[in-house]
Amino acid sequence: MNSISITELEQWKQSEKDFVLIDVREDFEHEYFNIGGLNIPLGLISNSLSQIPMDKVIVLYCAKGIRSVIALQKLESKGYNLLYNLSGGLAAAQ
């Protein structure tokens, strides 16, 4: 499994690297605090594949990095392979 630190993610953002950032927390969590990207809750990830391009790097995040690992595994099982998990989740960003 590929992982990325919050520092590396910020560098990617500054360098304008082409990637998709996805918050897999619930809507109310995303509204309270987020670092950008799409909000696709973990429970909806398998039904939202049309929103997730297979040909781009995908960075998944959640509160602590647990739900994003599960989402990453679900996407891997659907054939996605350009996946990264934000190490430590948002807890690492604060």
C-alpha cells in the first residue's frame, strides 16, 4: 500500500501535481473540517466509481487513516492501482 505524509501532500498541491483527493469521512465530518477534495463517505465508495478516475493518482484520507485504508482496499479490488493513503489521516494535519 502506498502512503503519503501530510508534508508530501502539501508539496504535491504546491507543485500542481495531477491527483484526486478524496475524503472518505461522513458528510458532517467533512463540513466541520477538511483539507479539500471530494467527499465520498466510505459506505458509498463502491457505488461512486463513476466519480473516481482510474487513470489519475488518488489520495484518500479520513480522521486517523483507518477508513481510508479500507476505502483503498475496496478500490484496489475494483482495479484501481494509483492509490495513496494519507498517513495518520487528518490527525497528522492538525
